Amino acid sequence: MSTEPVSKDRILLEMRDVRIDGFSDERWHQIIKGVNLTLRRGEILGLIGESGAGKSTLGKAAMGYTQPGCKLTGGSILFDGIDLVKASDAEKRRLWGTRIAYVAQSAAASFNPAHRLIDQTVEAATRRGIRPDAESRADAVQLFRALQLPKPETIGSRYPHQVSGGQLQRVMTAMAMSPRPDLIIFDEPTTALDVTTQVEVLSAMRNIVEEFNTAAIYITHDLAVVAQMADTIKVLRYGEEVEEAPTRQMLTEPKQAYTRSLWSVRALEKPEVKGDDIILSIDHVDAAYGPFKVLHDVNISIPRGRTVAVVGESGSGKSTTARVITGLLPPLSGSVIFNGEPLPAALKDRSKDQLQRIQMIYQMADTAMNPRQTVFDIIARPLEFYLGLKGKAREDRVVELLKMIELDESFMDRLPSELSGGQKQRICIARALAAEPDIIICDEVTSALDQIVQEGILKLLLRLQKEFNITYLFITHDIATVKAISDEIVVMFQGKVVEQGLKSEILSPPFPDYTQLLLSSVPEMDPDWLTNLLSARPDGP
Amino acid sequence: MNAVLATILKRLGLGLATLFVVSAIIFSSISMLPGDFGQAVLGQSATQETVAAFRKELGLDKPAVVRYFEWAGDVLQGDLGTSFSGRNASGQDRSRQVSDLVMPRLWNTLFLAGVTALIAVPLALFLGLTTALYRNSAYDRAVNAATLTTISTPEFFVAYILILVFASLWPVFPSLANVDASTALGERLYRVALPALTLTLVIVAHMMRMTRAAIINLLASPYIEMARLKGASRSEIILKHALPNAWAPIATVIAFNLAYLVVGVVVVEVVFVYPGIGQLMVDAVTSRDIPVVQACALIFAATYILLNLTADIIGIVTNPRLLHPR
């Protein structure tokens, strides 16, 4: 707001011994346990940790806001000399959206579906009379342009559902920037985006924050992303600070074991093994949802006992391919050949044996399990349905399966709601294993999980493959996951297969254009990665 | 915009088709009513021949299908037929056109419904929005308790209490709401005050609670939190950020209650001796006056269909996803 040049050394935000309680399971738990945080003007602080570490809660607390079900129980929060703990609601409202702005994770859910983008962009500035409404609107167009949005003059007149997720995220950055705040809280702003889109959004956000010398707290679970954005990184775990250091120092010499474990997750890499015994092949498949054709002449072959990873952005046809294989979506033309014989196109025409041999694990373990069934019911069902196991034999087998996924029999009586995210996904794996399948289709099974939990699940899947010679078709948009688990890679783009081959072939040059874009967009643990990438791309992002 | 117009026209067409199906159901269910108009008018002592002749005169001897299409064809041309009553065994015919019987009554009913709606809908919206705004406050609890009480009390009881208070103990309004075509507007409003108040008390609770629930339901959305973090005040959040997304469920419940005001108010009409269409239909059923019953039933069905259609259209035009496709 102030026009005088601001020095980087003036402290903008100071949080001391902040404690926040959250209400769940009928009682209050401490979720932030005395965290200190100092932010100077124009400084960007990266806040990193697994889910449940309290990053988001702490980020919102920096605004003096606690979401419903949480309460501030101690500490002080000083924003530019204003005590946000003691400030009244009205005083805080005067700061929110004007001097402190918030950029949420899911732009699609955080824009009001009933209003045009431009109205929402200028809302805060206009409300507080920062400048005349018409000026704000003209300024918003400038911001849209600076954020490299297509058609900056007219995009504001669109409704949220009419633009893509990556564009919405940039409009939200424009919305935060519109009143020229002193501080922006970015709450996982690129987590929901594809890697290729993420690069564009990251660079746009970084440029604009730099241009206006805005201070920011950047919350994420992705180290490589925060390395591009932040001057300083603070690691949180279980609501406590693990350590804080300047970005370069943190990346090269983390002090704490926990931080080092965050760093090492991405190191997992399975040596590839070539396979010639094709168990399943997709042969010239075209598929459509109603009038919208989504797969064009897709050919994929999957060798027995190997992992084929299908990579691509959202909308590239990865999940549709899985639906065709399982019979959920009969293809328009082409066929799926399994063990040398074509499978019936539709699910209802397949025999029980065919169903048993192809199992599926989904991205959202939450929604893939009946919330009213116990772990025992969930795993025992396929045992009874496919194998006809009953009574003691069935119970023994459930215990055995639980052991395979590294859980003990005490889990049998639990409901899905009583499990952590990683445990839920393990139960889904056990359910797929129970059918004793030849092939398991894994649809983004680790995308919703934290890095460390991801690593555990991937290791489990690899071990099971070794023991039972299971074949995986692994759908993912995450290149690190691909490196970790695959033997072969299929790259998909806009419903077509760009290339298929051994991991080493696909991941080494020369690359087709799209593969090049996809691979180069994966953030690396190097603070200069984004800068170098952008200068290497001739036409910019 | 054209896509929306097309949708509305499609809904309108579906509404007409529904009305057609309903007319067939009305006709066949009335044919299945026990008893016979000829026998009812002529009495138990009438001979078979007299009854048969009388039935022939009214056209009741033809097969049901033929009668249905004759009736439906007439209705399409705006002719609701001739009432059965007014005839008797001696051959006198003082019967009247159904439309002459129904229209003044329908007008009375619509007048009462209109007056009630003008009070009840704004009141319910106001209460719904303010209770959502100050939810869990003493005000919220008081309004909820009060409206729950009125909706849980049988409407005839509410009516009698109001008569006791406002007509008897503190006589400001008349207890009888007998109006006719010659009653002036001011006098009409004065006479329908108590029935309108009764009906308001009966329908406000439902609309108010649904408005409150629809708004509160949205308050957990991420975009509402975003609005808060942009510094919007409570009233701005409710009116500007939640309400525009809540019109569809609110319109549905309002339409439902307005339909009730037209088709379901016979008890109130009886208590206040108000000459509405509900009483007419009940009388016609008692006297087996089939054309009147059919006309009333058709009007009721049309009311439901039209009001629900309006609610659907409001749901469409307040949803930018439908109004502005990608």
C-alpha cells in the first residue's frame, strides 16, 4: 500500500510461540505446538512438511485466521505492528484481501461459481476503496497479462467453470495481487496441477511477487517446488518446527534426520527388466464418452511380471485406457487381448475368471472402500466371491494378506475412517491381491499420499511383484514415481500414445517434443532449476 | 442463451405431456369412484329405465375411452363442460357451465394465495437469511422454535386461535371471509386477513428452514472461506457469496409451498367460510358432479406443474454453468 521504497530488512510478520488446537474425534488436540516465524518485507518463506504437519493451519494463522474447528490457544502474531491475536474481526477484515492475501490450493473450488472472474478479482480492492473500481479492473487486466493468461482483456468476463485449472490458479494469484498486499499466503497453489502447467504457474507467480516485492509464505509438500520459490525454508512436522535455513543451505546440508529423509524419498529407482511374454495388449483401441472421442488408435503391450507406467497430463486418456481394459468403458473399435485371447468388450460379458485376473487400485482409497465395512469385510469379500473361501480358511487368508501388506491382524475390525491415508491404500492393495490376479491396474495410487508414505507403498508394490510375479499397469503423472517402479513407459498425450519403450530408452534422449516438455517440467531439487529451464526454453513457458 | 431457451421450451413440452398423462389419471380414477350420479340424483326408488335414460342424457352410457377423448378434446378448446348438478328427475335443467362455477372460485383462491405469498415468501426469505447469518444465536433459536411450533400445529387450530384472538377478544378482523365478485379490493383484503395470516403461519416454517439450510450448507465451501479471507463481512458472505448459489433449492421449496396454497387450503376455506376452489371440489365430489371434479383436479395439476417448472427455470438461469456453457 505504501509507496515509499521498502527495505528488505524490515520485519513484516512476527509469530512467537503460536499454539493452535483443533477439534476432532470429540476432543481438542494441539495441532500447532509453539512455532516461531519471522518474515521480512519482500521475503519468501517456504513452509514444508507432510499432510497433518500443520502447514496450512500455520499459514492461515499468519493472517490471524483460524478455520472453524480450530482455536488459537497461545502465542503472539504481529503483522506490521498490528497484534492479530487481539485484533477484532472488523480490524482483521480490513487487512484481509488488502494487505494480506490468500491463494488457495484448489482454485476451482475457491472461486465462487456464481460470479465472473473479474468481479471476484477486484472485489477486495473495490470494497476497501483502494482505488476506483474502473482502475482496479484495468489493473486486473494488466495483472492477467503479466501472469501470461490467454486473452487478458476478456478472460475476466468468464465464469470459473469456463477456464482451466492452471488458468484459474493464475487468476487467483492476480486476485491476491490486485490490492497490492504486503503479504501473500500461497497454500499449495500448484499441487492440483499437471507438471507442465505447474511450471507456467510457478514462473508467473514468482515473477509477479518479485516485481511488486511482496512477501510470501509458500506452503507445499513438494521440496523441488519450494526450492524454486523460497528464500528460506522451514520444515514442519507434527505441528513443530524441525529446522529453518536459507534455501541453498537447506538443500545442500540439512541438519535434521527427518529433513534428510524428506530429501531422499525421490531416490528410489527400480532396475528395469525386459519382458517378452506379453500378458495383455491393447490393440488399435478407439474410445469415446458420448460424442467426445478420448482415445485414438491406442496400442499398448504389457509384458508378464513387469510394470508398465502410463504417463501424461490429466485429459491425456490414461484413466480411460484403464476403463477400457477393465470393461467399464467398451471401446468403439479395437480390442483388449489377455493371455492371447480377446476379452469381451463389456464388463457384463466377462466371466468371473476374467474378472478375477484383472484387479484395480484407485487414487482415492477413501472413496474406493465402503465406509461402513470393516477391513475384514473389505478383504474377505473377494476371497469369498472369487475363490469361494469360507469360515476359518477365509479368516486365515485375511490375516495372511494383512501380513503381506505389513499390517497386523488388529486392523481386521477397523473401519476405513480409522485408518491413515497410507493404511487405506494398503487395504486396497490387499483387496486386489485377495483375488490372486495376474495383473493389477494402479490408477494414480500414490498421488494423494505424502512423499514418505508414497515411498512405503511403492516399495510394497515392488516386493509383491517380486514374490508373486504380478504385472502392474501403473497410471501416473509423476515422473519420480515412474522412475521408481517401472520397467517400461508409455507416454500419452491427447488420447494418443506418443511412445512406448523400456524406461532407459524413454528417459534418455532423443525425446519426441511432448516427452521433452513433460520431462523437463518435472521440478528438480535445485534452486536454479526453474530459472535455467525458462531461459533454455526459447519461447518462454 | 439459446441453449437455455431450448431447455426451457423442452421443460415446457414435458410439462404439457405430464399434464396430459395426469388428465388421463384423473379421468380414470374418477370413473372408478364408487356410486353413480344417476342413482345419486334420482334416489334409491328410481327404476332401472329412468336411471338408464338419465345416464344416456348425460352421456354416461358411452365407453370410458370415448368419454375421455370427448372431454379432453373439449378442454383443449377451452370448454370444461356442463355441471351435472342442477338437474333432477323431473327433467328440469338448471345446470351451469363448469367454467362459470369454477372461475370465480379459482380467482378467490388465487387472490388468497397471492396475498399469503406476498407476506410469507419475503418473510420466510428474510428469516431464513438472518437465521443463517446469526446461526446458533438466541435469535436463530427463537425463530426456529416459533416456526416449528406453527408448522406443528394443525391449521384449523391455528385458524381458531387467530379467530379467538383477532376476531373475538380483540376484534380487529372479521372471522368470516365471505367475499363475492362485487366485493371491493380494500374490503377483500380486510376480509382475507385472518385466512392469509393462518396460511402464512403454516407455510413460513418450511420455506424459512430450507432457505437457512441451503445457505448454511454452502458456508462450508472453500469459496466462502476465500471470501472471508478477502475480507468480506458476514452479510456480504451470505448475500453476495452464498445466496446466488442457493436459489435453486430455495425456489423449489417456495414453488412447493405456493402450490400448496392453491390446492391444499380447503380446511382454512371451510373454517373462514371462504368461497375458494377447494370447497367447490369437495362439494362436487360429494354430489358426484364429475365435470366439476375433473376441472378442479386438472387446475390443481396444472398449478403444480407450472410452479415446479418455474422453480426449474429459476434453477437454470441462476446457474452460470448452464447459462454460460464452456
